[in-house]
Amino acid sequence: MGCAAAPRFVIHERTVVSESPSSYVEEGIASYYADDFHGQRTSSGEVFDMNELTAAHQTLPFGTIAKVTNKVNGLSVIVRINDRGPFLKNRVIDLSRAAAEKIGMIGPGTAEVRVEVLEWGSGK
């Protein structure tokens, strides 16, 4: 007998693999943002720096630390959520340029990713 698979829920082209107080795993498309937003205020009130390892997510609390893995090449990066977005229904996370470089998605602009919460933020 094999292990039972985690329940999967599809919401707007994203798949939430696990959502509980101790873990959160989501799969879908990542994009990145850079030049036009560099130096602008994020939703958390911080100034966006495209050279930092940060990201925007629609619902994860500010300060959350997440591991983002490119499902095609296996490269991963650890980011801190400090902004809201992406606002396209088929995207799950917007990475800073520095984070996007770490997982090899600058050329294509988007990547199929797995987002895993490592540490929950306070939302502040």
C-alpha cells in the first residue's frame, strides 16, 4: 500500500498542495518585477530593491520566509514576502530580479515553481 497523496485544490491556475498552520506549499507560475518598481514603496511600506531576495504574494503575511523552487531546473531561492501581487490570475508569486536570477528565470520571464513556507511572518 502506498501513502495517501495530499489533497490538491486548484484555484485560478495554481495548485495548493498543502495548507495548514505548520506548512504551506503552492505550485504555479512565478514572474518577476524590477526596474519600473525599483525604489517604489511596497504594500508593506518598505522601499522595493530589485537586488534583494524578496517577493510579492497575494495572501502570505509580510515577513514570511519562503523557498521558491524552479520545477524545470531544480534551482531554489529563499525570499521574504514584503509586497502584494501578482495580480494576474495565473501567477502565484512575483520575485525580485535578484531572486529570479537565482532560479534561472530572467530569460524566459516566468517559471513553473513550488513555493514552500519556511517561516511564517507576522504580517507587519
